[in-house]
Amino acid sequence: MAITIHTYRLAKQLERPLKEIYEARKNLIFIVPSREDKNLLLEMLSLKGFRFNLPQIWQWGDLYSGLSDILRRSGFETVVKRQLDPPDHWLVVRHLVHDILASSKELKEKIPAVGQPAFIETIGRQLHELIGEDTLPEDLSTTLNCKSCTDDCPHLTEPTGLLCHIYKKYLNYLNENDLADSAQIPILARKLLDTESLARQLKDRPFVLVGFMSFMRAQREFIDTLDDIGASIDIFKPDSTMGDKFYDAEQQFAEKAFIGKVSEDRPAKIRLFTCGDPRQELETLARNLWFKVEEGVLTFKDIAIEIPSSYKNIAEDVLNAYRIPWKSGSGKYLNETMCWDLVKRLKIAKDENWPFLATIGLLSNPLFGFDLPKEFLEFLKERIPSGAKEWTDILCKSGATELTRIIKKWDSFFDHIKRGSNVESLFQRLLKLLDDELEIRKRAGACVTDPSLDESLYEVSKFLEALEKKALSLAESLPELGPAQKDMLSEAEGWEYLNRFAEETRILPPKRKRESVTIYFDSSPVLATHKLYVVINATSQQWPGKITDPPLLNDEARRMIHENANLAGIHLPLRHERRQQKEALFRRHLYASTEETWLTFSAIDAQGRPNKLSPFLEMDGEKEDLYIIVEETRRPLSKLLPEGERFLREAEVPKDKLSRPRRKPIPSVKPKDEGYLSDIDTWVQCPALYAYRSILKLFQPKEAGLDAQKCGNMLHLLWSKAWKMRSSEKGLSLEACVEQLWEEVVESTYPLLNHIRKLHRHRERLRLQVLRLARIQEEIYLKLRTAFASTEWERQLPPFTINDVSFRGRADRIDHLKEIGQILWDYKTAGSKNYENSLQLASYALALSKADQKTGGAFYLCHSDSMCLGHISKEHKGLDKRLVPEGYSDNIKIKREKLEDIAKRAEEQLISWAKDLTSGSFEPHYDRKTCKDCQYKVLCRKSEIEGGEWLENGEQ
Ligand code: SF4
């Protein structure tokens, strides 16, 4: 028999020949590269659904078990080795590296990378490569000029010597424990072919390998042996037209294979999109896809997009924004699911000892399904628990038994991993935590109204299924993994193992509408064919990307292996060959379409670094036969929005529309005939802010920790009590009164300041501020004592009317002084900077003057910076000298503007404010300073124009 290689460019062209072969020989065995290719092949053969007698379609991984099965059915007992999956492979390599490290003190000094966690993956990859090339350990020793191998390896502290040493130990480990590396499968399968009965049965069974560009040596040897026993072999190879220098299947079987073409080649038609940045790249793609669909040239079903994982989030965002239905060609990896995200967030919270915000965020996660009542959240925000003990104490005392239980379970799970555990118990504990203790499947189910439609529920259940399967396989699969399975993993290693599992395990994609664009993340199956195929990020960073020398087996060591006469046939790809492989792969993607291939490229990447177009696209004479660029679309960042072009309603806004002046959203309320003078500064800053806060009463939930409002109330009460004590108990200073009253007032108004440890620093800060302010007030009082007559607290000011609006106010404290009249005082917790331009006290003075009462001065007493700030009246120019005590001039600031003048200004503002109140409309006042921390910037749309064009107040 013979090997026939059929080259093709378009997978679509395979339909006819594959059907013909299948119709002629129904007992054939197909081998394809991936699981997705199995389904695509069935579609090509027009075999769908549940049918009997489906053809055997294997991947390389199925080869060994498939052949063993044939053998078993013919009455032969075979012992099938257990195949290592990627996390178990990591576990075994880790075991060996630990053993070697324990046996050599020098090793870590000479090759420090050996102690790094990433080293296990590096060496694991190279072991795969050596096995795939069927490299005998003795042959590797030969390249190091070792005649024979001893336990006391003289080359152990050299990179290639270390690799050689571990390679030998790895093969022995697999042998001793009846395990198989995935790269070993063709070798084991070839050994099965030595069984006469199997050879006899396979003699008449054609093998059809579809979609392989080249083979590793172990695979080649399997094919050779098949050929030797007389099986017919057809290889369908994508033609990358890389020429004779490319080491592909044609070169590998050059001496024995017939080569033929499936059909005539034609160049791929390319449309190139050059854009500014990745987001624009995808948006430009999305709008052009829509145009194609609208023209009726294509349906969404005809389109596939290949997206690198770095673009995943933007791509999902853009496709959803443009309402392009999409489905994933392959399922998500576990580490992309929300369950894994939850596990990671729990771990971070545990590492930080359950801080308040992160923990409350976790407790509110929909997967736990708790609907925490507002009052309870307020209660927790006041106490700001952190640390497992504090959380459980507070929750337990407040009767939240379920929450207490959950936090205890979280904490004990992470303590278990911290203490170290083997992989078996690691999985069992994780599964127990999520499924039994936290009951996330049940809780997530209760959150959705229609489970059949909910992808999240599907994802949770698939995630748990995958965990369950792995836990079961670790506990029950035979043979066991050997001593590595019993190794105690440190906390970091435990997480590394779990990470590996989550990175390598996919869940099945959920069912989506058939009329959807197919998305392939990172790579597509070889048999994928679509009318339009899109490759995102056709940059040099992606194609070919960075090709580095493997640290333990660099090109020099590889060349030595190739040149060694004993090692004929071994070919470990060199750096330039790895680049060629990448180019061949790129070309395969160009031919994944039957009509057009679109390539997109952006000038900068997501981090703003410049990008270059892939060198694989450089046009030269040779490549004209491969592809032709039929159209090029350029969209630089300066053309962010379509201008003068068609735009897609609901997803895009054309620039010409944006350039029209935009209206500010003006909050409208029922007309009012009343205003509170304490709000005047808020209205002056921004009328809309005043409306949101004081009329509509839109407040954000209180932040955790110190309650500023309670502090303000507490200080007001303290000052009124302290002044009363000061005037009744002669001989006591204001400072002494404050000292005496402090505990009582705190306990009666804001007891948590005393009882919550985390608030103690605020209590101390406030106490010191109060004492400083008491000292200043005492000194002022002493200076004015002779004129002092009486004090009023919380006095209602005489109301007055402007344009039918009645304005009211209440003063914190008013002192009555002989000859001077009244002095207004207002206590503020913040610093004096905030009141430099305040009109509040000026409006109070205005209210008094309208009732024919004279005001000598008005002052803000600011706790935060111990300042007294204010204005005095024209009539009492000398009041500043009488008021400012010696040694306190830095704490008292009397503004030049006289009280009458600022009161006049206040009145002008009141007139405008009255207009707003009677009309009920309040225009936003965009101002950088006021808007910076405003909680309403979304409502007034200020946030929309931040960083963009500015419509300052007054502009239309
Ligand atoms: S963001 Fe600015 S304009 Fe908008 S409500 Fe706040 S202060 Fe007013």
C-alpha cells in the first residue's frame, strides 16, 4: 500500500473527496487535529444528529485507546496506560524537579531559575517536544559526550544536562506508574501495531488524516509502521506554499508518498482594515459587517471572526454594542467563567484578611443570592468589620447565622490550602465548598427567573461538573498518578495546580441562535470554512509574535542533536523554522474563507504602543499567487466617528450630529415658594446640584466608616452645652468644659466613635480639633467679655420674601454684644478654604437687617484647620482689633469685604434663586472645580463631556 498526500488550500474543497472516500470505505478511521474538527468533518460528510454507524473519527489522543479497543474486541487483554492531562503532567514534573533540587545543593545556585514556579512549565514543554520527536534518553546523553549515564550526573548544573537528567527520570516515572504523556501516544500506539492480530485487522482499514501540515517524529513513525503493515493512508494537508525549505509532511514523506492536489489553487481575496486602536479596529469591523449583511451579500451565519484573547473583552463589548449575534466556536475555559472569578476574588479577600469593602462585595455577589437589607448594610457600614473573627463576631451577634456560616466556610477552605494539601483533597475541598457548603448552584438557580435561558446558570453548572469530574478522576482513576499524587503542595503550588486546571479545561459552549457570527478565540479548527473569515490583529506582535530560544534546549543544542549521526530523523525545530510554522499557520487562516478574508490592524495596541503590520503580509511577486489585497479601508483615530458616511443608528453617532450644540439636561420640579438660606452656597455653585440634593433628595448610599452628618450634630450639641456650662460655672474655661462634656456627648450622639476600634483615630482627631477651637473661642470671649450680654442657640431667623419666595434660616449661635449688636457664628467640620466665598452667613445677616436688626460680624468656626473666618460690618470697623486675641492672628481671618457688601451680593443671588424656585427649573453649572467630585455628574451629563469639548456655563 502507499501513502498519498492530497494538498488543498480551502477546507471547503475537501467535501467531495472525503465523501467519496467515506462512501467507498465505510470502515475507515479518520484522524483530525481537534475536537471541533470532529464535528466539522461530520458536517462535511453530511452526517449529523444521532445516527448509528458514524465513522470513527479520532484525534491523536484517541489513537492509543482506540487501537486498544479494537484489540480488546478481538479477544486480547491490553493494559491501557493512563494519559496525563496538563495539570497532572505539571504535578509529575513538579515532583521530579523537587526530587532533583533535594539531591543537589549546587543546582539552585548555578541555575537559579530552577527554583521559580514558572520553571516547571518551561521544562514540561521541552519534555513534550523531546518525547514527540521520540528522542531516546541515551541519544540526548550522547550530545553531551556522556558515554554512560550515572546517578551522579556531571552535567546536572548545565541547562542541557539538567534537561537530559529530568527527561530520563520523567520517562522512568511514566513507565513505573503505567502512565503516558500525551506526546507519547503515537509511540504507544505504534507498539500496539506489533501485535499480529491488530496488524491483520488494520491491514484493510484505510486511515485518513485530515488537516495536518506536518508531523512530529513519533507520529511519523506511527504512520510509517501503518504503511509497513499495509494499511492505506491518505493525508489531506493544507497547502501553505512555503516552498521546499519548509519541513512539512511533503518533505517528511518525500521518499514514499504520492503527492496530488485536491483542486486548482486560487489566491485568497483580502480586504485590509487599518485603524487607530483596537477598539476602533473592532468598531470599524462591526459596522462593515452590518453593511454586508444589510446588502444581503451575507448572513451572520456565513461569518467567522478569529480573535486573540487580548481582544476578548473589547470584542464582546463591541459586538454586543453593535447587536451582532455571536456564538463561540469553542467553549470558555474555566478560568474565564464567573465561578473562577469568584474563587479568585475570595482568595484575594482572604490574603488581605477579609477587608470590609471586598467582603461586603462578595456577600452581595448574585451567586450567593443574599439580598442584604438596607438597614443591615448601614449597620455593617458603621462597624466596618474586617478579619474573619471580627466579621463572624458581628454577624453572629446580629443574628445573621447564614452569613456567619458562609464566612467561616470561606475562611476554613483557604486555611486548608494554606496548611498544604495533596491534589485529591484540594479538589474535593473546593467542590465541597462551592457545591455543598456555599450551594452556588442552588443559589444561582434561585436568582434567575427562566433557567433555560440563563447562560450564567449553565456556566455554574458546567463549572461544577468539571470540578466533579476531575475530583472523581483523581480519587478513583487507575492507575494512580504515583507518588506525585500524594505530594503535599504548598499554598502557592496548590493554586498553581488549580490555575493550570482552569486554564486547560473548557466547558461546552451554550446553545445560541444559529443565525450568529462564529467567534474563534486565538485559533480556529483546521476544517473551519466560512464565506467571510476575519483575522483580528494582523500585526507583527501577533504574527509571528516573539519567538524566543527555549532556555534549556537552545538552537545550538538542537543543532548538535541534528548533527549527531546516531540521531538521524530527529528534528527539533530551530528558531527560523518556528517562524516558518507561524507563517504557514497564518496562510492557512487566509484560506479559511470561500469568498473573502478580512484582516484588521491598528496603529497602536491597547497600551498605546505602536504596532506594525505583520511581515507575513509584505507583498512581493511570489505572493501574488497566494493572496491579493482587493480593498483597503483606512480609519485613523482622527475619524473616530463616521462623518459624511452612513452611520448605524443606536450604535454610532455621526460627528456632524455631535458638533451641534448639545442641550444640558435641566432638572424640572414643581415650582416652590420657599428656600432655605443654608442652601444658598450649593445653589450658587450649581443650581442643578441644589435641585438634586435639596429638592429631589437624591443621595448616594452612605459610605462605610465615619458618618460626617453624625459628627456635625455631635459637635453642635457639644458647643451649645459647653458654652452653657462656661457661662454658669465661673472659673471654668471653655476648653475645660469641652473636656468634661466630651465623653457624655459622644456617647449620647455617636456612641460608635467610642466602641468601634477603627473609628478611634477619628474620635481622637475630632477631640483635638475641638480643644484647639475651644482655646481660640475662649480667647475671643475674653477679649469681648466686657461687651458680652447674652447668647442664643439655634435661633430661627426672621423670614423674608423675595419675588414671592420666602427665605428662612436658622443660626447656630448668636452673641448679643453691647454697642456692637449681634455676632453670628456658624460651626463647620471642614476647613476654612471651603467658606472663603460662602454667602450663607451674609444671607443670615441680610435676614436680620430686613427685620431691622444690626449685625456687627459673622464668622465661620472651622474645626478642620482651627480657623475663624468672616466679615465685619462697616459700622464696627474697629471690631477686628477688639476681636483678635494676641498670639491668635493666624487663626482668625477677617475678610476685607464688609458684611453689608457681601449681604448685598447675597441678595442679588437670592433674586436669581427665587426665579429658579418659582419656575422649578435648575440649569447645571459646569465648572471643573465643583463638578470634580460631584455625585450627580451622570445625571447632568457632565461625565459625558469630560475630556471632550467643553460647554462652560453660559455657553449655548
Ligand atoms: S456635575 Fe457639575 S454641573 Fe453636574 S450637578 Fe454636579 S456640580 Fe452641577
